[in-house]
Amino acid sequence: MKVKPLTVGPILGAVTGDTARIFGRGEYKLSRNKKSVLPCVGVARIRALDSSDYDPPIFFKMSPAFDTSGVAVFDELSSETEYEYQIGYFLQKKEEVDQANINLDWSKAHTKQFQTASTDPKKSRSFIFGSCRYLLKLFGSWFDDRGDKTFESILKQINSGTTTNSLLMVGDQIYADDLNAIGADRTIEEFFSRYQETFTQPHIRELMGQIPTYMTLDDHEIEDNWPSKASPKDWVTLFPVAIHAYITYQMSHSPLFEIVDDKADVIGSPSKLWYKFTDGCCDFFVTDTRTERHEAESCDPAFEEREIINEDQFEALKKWLADGSERVKFVASAVPFFPDFKNTELDKWSGYLHQRTELLEFIRTNKIKRVVFLSGDVHCSMSAELLCEEDPDFKIISLISSAFFWPYPHKSGSFQLSGKLKTTSLTSHSYTVTNAGPAHFDDNFSRVTCDLNSLKFQVFQRLGKLLGEKEHSF
């Protein structure tokens, strides 16, 4: 039986020292009498790169409920080891497939290589991150593919020997509402189609097949500035289909879902959309700063009831920060934690000053070191530090990377590059933004290379030119 190539994927998702998750989509087919459907069965196999033989294949369900997609899970791997895998699917006839004795032809399957994560808490890491990849959809089917050049430039770095341990995409991986109301996606079929087109452009597809890829959402996975304009109807029509498509294509291969019986347990509706993972000297907490917002009756940013994340996520974030791992603590947030941006301050952490101030005080009073916020959204890339005038041991770092691609003229934003950060009466301390900028407004991606002493932040233009770099110490 021939293994068919995937229609979307492979996407190498969460990778630990001993496991790897790989997403793939097939395509079902009607039977000859057109009265039944031949379901898809995903199949994958793996071998250590220094081994001549693949392990026995594993089979995984490609669910029609998740756009005929599924996730293969490999376990019992070795840390910091190069592996090669093959993945594809076949159509299962009515009778059961004898998986133990099936003869598979892998000649058309996807073949990729990757390295497992490091379990050494002192091992330096280098990763790419960014956000906001616009993909203009016109006339129902035509897509703008210029943004794929960004991922071609990342591949060129990797192919030239630059170590890249992971890829973080921190929001707006799709623009489901391009041109705003004109042609905005509303149905599950439209959202699925958007993801299919976005994730099958050649360079991003090649990149995600070999580098562990982690994602979170921002507003354009649903609609611009969600949920500020949402009607009661939107919450029961638009939101459920947008989130289902998001879970299918961005969360299914993430650490969000537990591995149960060697399979990713992508069943039912998850109660949260945030997750954690670790690689080498880096701990990551990937937040959901979009779907848990509580705007409250007052638009005053300091109003206590305004929340950008709910209490469960907020407490989990604090517990993770204070767990004593001594690794670098990267908090991925779709919108900037600081510095503050004028004109759009209510949409960022600056619009939720009570929670931001509480988090700052928690980090300071618990003397938590090596805290770095990663964010996108604002269509510029830059770094900054936040210090406390009354506490010389306090420091957190903000790294912002956006946009992967934006086809319209970039506007130079107005934001606070120095001076005191806005806080509430929760604190009597003064937090000051310093060592900020410069801001880069070209289409770009960023590379972060870090150890336990410092990090280097590099910004590259879409075609690969280095725009600037800065070092920050811990």
C-alpha cells in the first residue's frame, strides 16, 4: 500500500528530550458507489540518524472533525539526538487494516530530520520568534505569497549551519479578517481553507517540518481587536469556529494536550489555551492573552476587574515563575508587556494595569531572575529593559518581533522608550523603561540566543539582512 503525501504538514510540534509530536492532514475519498467515505489513516516512522533501520511504523487517526488531520507521537527518544522521520497517510477500506503485517510503500512520504530537546538546564539555546504574517486573500482564492520569503531567509540561516532549536510564532499566524469585513472568514470551511493555504506555502512548510514549532493566537485568528467589537451572536457563531480551527492547526501538536497511551489526547474542548515547555536553559510559558479577557464596565486601565488573562492562568503563571528552576523564564505574550504603545494602550498589557502591576510586584518581591517577555502584534521589532528605582536587583527584559510580513506601508509607532511605567496603587515603587530600541519597522524575524548569563537579540529583514542586534545581561 502506498503512503500518500500529506495535504498539509508535516508540522513538527512539541519536542522534548524523549518525545516528538508531528501534525499531518490527509484527504478522505468517497467510495466507488459514493455512498460511504474511505477514512484516512495517518502513518509515520522514525530512526536515529546514525541508525540504518526505521522503527516499526505508528498509526494515528485523522479525524474528520479536525479537518482530516491528526498528530503522530514518537516516544522513548534520546535527548539532543538527530532523528529522521517519514510521515503520510493512506485510505482505509471498510475492513480493518492488519497494521502488524501491512506492506507500505514509503516512496511518496515526507522525509524530514530534527533534533530532540536538551535536558541539560545549563545548555544554551537559539530560537527564532516573530508574529503577524499577513496573507491577503482576494477573489475567493488568490493568495499573496510574498510573506513566504521570510521563512526562506530563516531556512537559509539553518542550511548555512546556524543552530536553531525552535520556532515560536506569537500571534496572527493567519489574518482571517483581511480587508476587515470584506471577505472575512465566518464558517469553519473558510477558516480551514485559510490555514491550508497559509501552512502549505513551500518555505514555511519546509521550516515547520524540521524545527519544533510552538504557537499562540492573537486577535486576527478571530477578527481584528477581538473581543472589543464582538456581538452576542459572534460569541456563539464566529468564536467557536475560529477557535476550533485554531485548535486543529495550531494547538493540536502543542504541549496543551497530554500524551495518553502514546497518542496526543486531542479530544473534546480544552479548558485553556496556554501551556508550558522546557528546552536546555530555557523555560517557556506560552500565554493566551486574547480569549480570557475581562473588559469590565470601566475602560480605566487601572480598574481592578479588568483582566487580560483569567485568574487560573494568572496563578499558573506566577507559580511557574517562582518554581526555582533557575533557567531563563521566557513568557510568550501575543501583545507587549512593556514598553507601552500610545493609541492602542487598552489592547495591550497597559490596558490591564492592575494585573501588570501585581505581576511586577510578584517578580520583584520573590526576587525572580532572568525573566524575558516575548511578544509581537505592533508591527515593529525592538528590545527594552525594565528596572526598579528602589530595588537594584530587579530587571526584566522585553523582546518584540513583528511583522513577518505586512503588505502595506509600515507606520512608525509612538511608544515609551524611557521613563516611568504606568502602575497602580498596588505598589509604591517606580518601574522605569531603559535601554530600549532601536525600533525596526521593516518586515522581519528575530533570533534569540541565550545562556544563563545573557541573551543576544538579532533582528533580520524579510530577505535576511541583519537590521540590528543587542545584548542583554541577566
